[in-house]
Amino acid sequence: MTPRLRNSCYGLVAIGIITLVAGAFGLGSMHFWATLLQDSLFFLLVSVALTLMLAAATLAQGSWQIAMRRVMEAIVMAVPVLGVIAFIIMMILVYGHKPLYLWTNVHALAADPRLRGKRPFLSPGFFTVFAVFMIAGWSLLGWRLRKLSLLEDQAPKGTTKYFWKAVIVSAIFAVFYAVTNTGSSWSWLMSLDPYWYSTLYAWYIFASTLVCSAAMLTLFVILLKHMGYLELVTREHLHTLGLWMFAFSIFWTYLWFAQYMLIWYGNIPEETTYFHIRLLGPYRAFFYLALIINFVVPFLALMSRDSKRKYASMTIMAIVVFLGHWLDFYMIVNPSTVGKAEGTWRLGWYEIGITAGFVGLLVLLVARSLARAPMYPRNHPFLKETVIHHTY
Amino acid sequence: MAIKNFVIGGFREEPEIFEAVRKVRLSGYKLHDVYAPYPVHGLDEAMGLRGTSIHTAGFVYGLLGTLTALCGMGFCTAISWQLDIDGKPHFPLAAFIPITFELTVLFSSVGMVITYCWLNQMMPGVKKHLFHPRQTDDLFVVVIELTGKTTAAEVKAFFESLGAIDIGEQRAEAGWWYGNFAAPEPYQQTDMPREATVG
């Protein structure tokens, strides 16, 4: 890590902290809390989705990921820190300052039979225990994957013991994630609209975070390649990442549309409220913008083989997809909180500052983990396969 | 299609044809094709074949499917016979998307399969000349087309120098034809492959 990059990261974190302090003076501001919740959950869930990508690639015995496996592991190692930050923010929102989660309001609960019925799930006690369970599980399994990979480096050449152990841990993580992805998106994000529910919601969050994790990984890989590390990564690996981004952009659109169309067709007032404020209310422009930069742009720009094999176009597309899904999270959190309370959208310095802080923090955490191990797993059984990896 | 003159060279090992193809391209002979018993990785690059553009064809077919679906449904529900269904608009785009998606996929996949078969001359009933009976068994066959600038003897000597075990000259249909297995006109094999005569 060059001093210049480190200084820029400290600068970004400083911007985040300044925004945090500035926001703390206006503690009553719902906008500030919505931004904090959105950004902390966004970066946490995207990093967790990257853990799933690592686990899935290990389970499928994919060889392409070995060249960039240490980068993925480094991002996975940021999950505990991001998880603790998100947990603190959610605890403040549930127990202390309560402007966002309507179900934490005792009076609202008492007055509304619809909320009373959901009480076992939407209660502070269950919320806390479940959050601790999920964040601890993600952190432990991610840490275990990293540990096995480091042990493999020390083992004699040709050892497959740690590889099979990693397959088992990945399988456990895949099952654990299937439950916790649903649980986390329901209890942390969908409960912002306690009256509204959608069974596709967890899948939708999953697709959004998964494609965004691919974009994040691409950005880290290109940055490190640019800095002269990662000699094993070639255009073939970049192509694979491009395929991943392309495929899951379409997958996201599929789920987005599946959720939208069923609600549009059914036309039940209880369900259409979610889209009423987003599509017909003040968020109309963001609604269409999110759809364009998350579907139309990646679909057309990443379709051709050449654009997936060029560093320039992949950098641009990764940034577009990353910002697009950041906007997607904005559209999940902001209309349900700020939009409902104030009747208008808010997007400003809080968003920029807090996001900058998280980006700086993430880069610092990843750089710290990367510096502690060789840039690729030296003894991995698939090392040769990743060197000769070819994408058609 | 056209009847042309060819010289074939049969090779026993896979690495030999890479060397042969490289030398053929360097020497400037017109490479007709290379036949192998199984798909040989990297041979297309060695032969200098350009990358396929079937993706572009697939995109165009997909676009055609999208337009067909939207125009067809739009004509039915918005122009030809307007029905009020649940108060929805006469051109309800959201309701059309699934069918548009399906038709896009259908057009693009079927179109690409047909294009692939057409480009590879693989339609049902299509026949092609078999240069060597062992080209689907255990022999790698390099076929050079004779042009006005080359003579058969010259190319045969060239194959000899490359170490081909089976060299022959043939006059045959270059493209495909439709019908039974017999060629449109009986082709002549001026000298039989040596190994074939031995048995």
C-alpha cells in the first residue's frame, strides 16, 4: 500500500468522522440516521455476499478465484468490523433513539393490531439476539475460511487436507447464509415498513448485494493490479468477473421485476404502498435512474466480450454497478423513513460523507489483511489451473 | 458449390498438426480445413480462424423477438380489440414483460441454433465429402486446396517433409450438398492412401 493511497484512505475516514460528528449535533435528524443505517448495512451485507461468493467458488471447486482469493479473503475479514459498526447503529435505533423502526415505538405497537401480530418477530429482544447470532456466524465462518487458507500456505506442497476442510466450512456457510440472508433483510430492512411485506424481498437484497460484491471485488482487483500486485490475474480472470457482474445484474432485474409485477398485478392497497411513494411519489426520478444504471447500462455495456476484457471499461462498469446498488439501498431505506416522515426526498452531504468514510475504512481494513499474507495461496491444489485459466 | 482439387495429408499425433498448420500458413498454401477425431483445443487459433460472431446474430434475433412480442400483444390489446381488464391500461407494459422475455429468449436461442447449424453446414440431410475414412477414427487430416499457383507434386513433397503418414490427391465437392451419401458426381482419387491399401 502506497503512502498516497493510505493518506487518501485516512482522508476519507476523516471525512466520514467529520460527517458523523456534524450529524450527531442534529441527533433528531431522521435523515442522518437513515444514512447511517443504509451505509452500514450496505457495506456489511455486500461484504457478507462476497463471503458467499468465496464459499460458492470453493464449493464448486472453481479455479478462477484462486488468483484473487486473498483479495476476497481480505474483504471477508472486514465483516466483523463492519458488523460491529452496523450492530451499534441498530442498537441505538432500537433501544435509544427510535425514529426509524416504527415497531420499536410502544404506543404505535399498542394502538395497532397488525403490528401486535408480528410482535414475536419484531421485538427488540429477538432483534438483538438474532443480529448477534447472524453477525457472529458470518464473522466466525469467514474467519475460519481465511484461517484454513493461511494454514494451507504453511503446509507441505500437495496437501489437500485444508482444501477439503474449506469445502466443508463453505457448505456450512452456504446453508447459514440462506437462513441469515432472509433473516437479516427481513428484520433489518423490511421492518422499516412494518405493515408491508414481500416474500421476494430477501432474494432481492441477496441479488443486489451479490452483484455489488462482484463490482467491489473487481474494483479491488483492478486497483491492486494497477499497483503491480496480483501477477496471476490476467484478462481471463477479469472476463470471469465481468461475466459474474453481467449475469447477476440480470438476476437482480429479474427479482426486482418479479417483486414489482406481482404487486402491480395484485393491486392490493396494503402492498402497493411500497411502490406508491417510490414510483409515484417524490422518488420517481431515482426509481427510474436505479433501474437504468442497474439493468440497462450493465446489460448493454457488458454484453460484448471485448468490454469484459478491458480494464478501462470494467473499471467504469464496476463503479456504475457499485453506485447503482448503493442507490438501490438508498431507495430501500430513504423513502420508508425520510420520505414517509417528510414527504420529500433528501440526498446530501450526509450520504457523501458517510459513504466516503466507509469506503476509506474498507480499503484500510482490506489493505491491512492483504499485507499479512502472500498475495495468492501458494499451495492451493488449483494454483496451476488458475494460471492457465481461460474464459471463452 | 464447386468441385475443387485437394491434397490431403494424414498425421498420427496431435502436436504434428499444430506444426503442420503453422508451416502451411507460413508457406502460403491455401488451407482448406483440418479434420480431427475429437475437438482439439487451440487449433482454431493455430489455423487463424476469426472469433465467432454468433453473439451478434443472437442479439439481433433477441431484438426481433422483443419487437415481435411487444408489437403482437400491443396490436391485440391496444389497437385491434381493446378490453378493460381490472382497470389496467390497454398497453400494460409490466404484464407484457414476461412474455416479451420468453419470446426474446426463444427467438435468440432457436435463431442461434439454426445459424450455428448453417455456418457449420450441419442441417439434417446435409452431406459433405469425406476426405479420409479415418478422419473420424484416429487420423488427423490436413487438407490443402490446390490453386493455380500450386501443383499437387509440390504439396505432396511438402507433406512428405512434415512427416505425414498418409498423402493423397483428391478431386471433390468443396461444400455441402443435399441428398443421399453419394456425391453429386463421382470424385476421383488419383492415388489411394498408402495405409488404406495395405489394410
